Amino acid sequence: MTLAESQSKDLTYQQLLDSDTHEVNPTLRLTSDVDFGTMNIPVERYLSQEFFNLEVEKIWKKAWQMACREEHIPNVGDTYVYDIVGTSILLVRSAPNEIKAFYNACLHRGRQLRECSGHAGDVIRCPFHALAWHLDGSLENLTTAWDFPQVEPENFSLPEVKVATWEGWVFINMDPQCQDFNEYIGDLPMHFEKWAPHKKFVSAHVAKRYPVNWKVAQEAFMEAFHVIATHPQILAGTGDCNSQYDVFGNFSRAITPNGTPSPHLQWDPTEQEIFDAITDKRLDEEPMATIPEGMTARAFAAHVARERLRSAVPDVDTYCDAEINDSMYFTLFPNFHPWGAFNRINYRFRPVGTKVDECLMECIYTEDFEGDERPAPAEYIELGIDQDWTELIPVIGNLARVFHQDSFNLPKVQKGLETFRADGLTLTKYQEVKIRHWHAMAERFIAN
């Protein structure tokens, strides 16, 4: 018996797959029987300036991290500014099939070369004194070169940052001696190969600032354990306790089934009630659809979704019910959370500047599109600390309401941590294994 089988209540995810009406994607059958024990997590990791400084030097400056999408810089001369813990990185489309990344600072007096993303043209020019570099980072213009006798033009290129791409995402790493990107992500491409994120487009890019440590925000989205108290309205259609959690090298995965009721319920919902829960039906609304007699909510939800997707995804019938219905949320250390199959969600969490207790949560929707021409990526929208996710219901729909519920907890968690006096945080062994895996990874990076 695997850890997943021993911990899932009443029905394991693998047993749920057995009832799928379509052939199951083999990657969903993969399991990992990892055990990170039951050690407490030191509360200082969320409060301490010393630990934050270790994260900066040992994690942010050493780990591969997602910076943008390739479609954010589609044309030669396009640039994207990625800021992380006080360092500004400038990504540049230097050639049709080449992306470069540089430290975003002029080699003369240190002025930022670009303050925001956009088209730079043929050169990267400093607005202060007009020094300029070619898109490949080599020097283009040294204003009054006669007064820089110490400068050798061939040795005055912009310092580079390592770049890699995967499925339309662009990653950077500031460590010249870093692990090869393909080795770093391991088998992650195998999991996403069928879903082809590189063929999708950014349909929404929204963010919100929180007055909390960045891990407080991130960890709120790494497990389904919180559904019972934070999102009770979805319990009739979400098998929170039936979730499967796995760890594969530098990334982890959770799969939470939808279209099946939570084992927490003290009553047995009808198939129609299950369907109404997953379609967010309000009490004063008519159902989105009526389930045919003899059909399960899970199978019917997959059928409805297939018909909606068919025009953009002609081969939609090759995807199983689980791929259509379920929440499949991956975490690539340290802060990138792409969701699998037809889930549009991709999360990124990072500190705001070098603040221990302020962070930015981003949600990037990626969706399939009809035709051959990719739509332009959506404009970035950022909410401040005092703004509410519900402002973005027109942009990201019902997910904004779910985020609103999550947001209610986060500042209270930070306040509670500041009051905490017990011997570390007591996490579950299995349901929060993704969080345990993250801390094990952090310990490994910090020790090196």
C-alpha cells in the first residue's frame, strides 16, 4: 500500500481513475511513495530577516525561475523586465529564435536600462548618457569614447544571465555554475507533453500584493486540505480528501478530483447537486444543465466541457475525464505553479523587493485558441494590498471569489506567526507533503 492509498479517505484518486469513461493519461497513473516525515517547520522561516537573506543568496540567486512567456517578447527588440529580491533582469528577444537576459543596469553609472517591458528597437540604450548595446549585449555606442581610456569595447558587454525555455515559458538563473535546466526540471516535460502549453496564449495576467511573507501566500495554494473551512461551497463537488500528492525530483504535483463529493460531507449529494456545486450555481439560479438519467456528474461535466472546447481543441475526445475535470497543480521549486491539462491557472509568488513581510501573487491564465494566429497576451493588472480580488470577476470569473476567500486567511496567518510560541509549525504528513518538499528543497539549496 502506497502512502497515497493509506492516507486518502474512502476513495483513492487511482480508484477514481478506474471509472473514467476515456483512456486515462499514463502520467496520471504515476505515483511517488515519498515520505518527508513529521518534523515541525521553524516559524523563523516566515519572519526572520536572516533566513530571508539566505533565500536571496542561496535560492533566488541560484535556482531556475520563471520570468515571462515567450509571447511577451515575440519580436526582435522586444524586452521584458523581471524583478526579484532587489535584482532587475532584462530579457531581450535578440534574434527570431534567440532570447538573451542581462542584468538591467548600465555599465557606466548603473542606471536601469529599461524601467518597464516593451520594444527597445535595434539597441538597448541608456536614457542617462546614451551609452548603448546591441541586442546580443555587445557594446554599440560608448558616448565620448575618448574619455573612457580604460574601456576595451570588446570587453564591455552587458553581463549575461542564463536563459532557458520550456513550453512557452522563459526561465532565468543568475548562477553561472547552475545545474543544466533540462536536468533541473527532470520529468516535468513528460507530464505536460500532451497538454502542450506552448500552443496556448495568455488570456489573463492578474496579481495582488499581500502584507505577508511570500511563502505564506504560496503555501495556501499547495494543498486541498484548506477547502473544508475556506471554500465550503465547493465541498459537494470536490473530493478534497481524495487528492493525490506526489514528489518527483525538483517538482511536486497534487491532483484534486472534481465531480465527486468531499468525504467530509455528512450527507450524500445527488449527481445534480454535485454538478451544481462544480458549476458554481447560486441558490436563486437555474442549473447550467440537467444531468441525464443514469449519468454521473463527473462524466457529464467532462462531456459538457468537451463540447465547449471542441472548436479550439479538435482532438478533445483523446483526453480523459480526469484531464477535463480535475485540478492538477504542480510546483517547480522555488515559486512556479503551472496547472495541468485544461486548467488555465499558472501561479507565481515572489517577495516585493527585499521585504520579508510583503509579497506578490500572480495568476496567469493560459488557454487554447482557435485558428493559427496567437492572440496578443493580456495586459497585466495588479491589485494593491487594500484592493479586493472581486474587482477582477470580469477578468477571471469565479476564481476571483475563491481568491477572495483565500485572501481572508493570509494576513491572519502572518499575524499568528508573529505571535507563535510553539516549537514550530505542525503540518500534516501527506496532505501537505508539497510544502514539506519545498522546505526540504530549501534546506538543500541553503546547505550548498
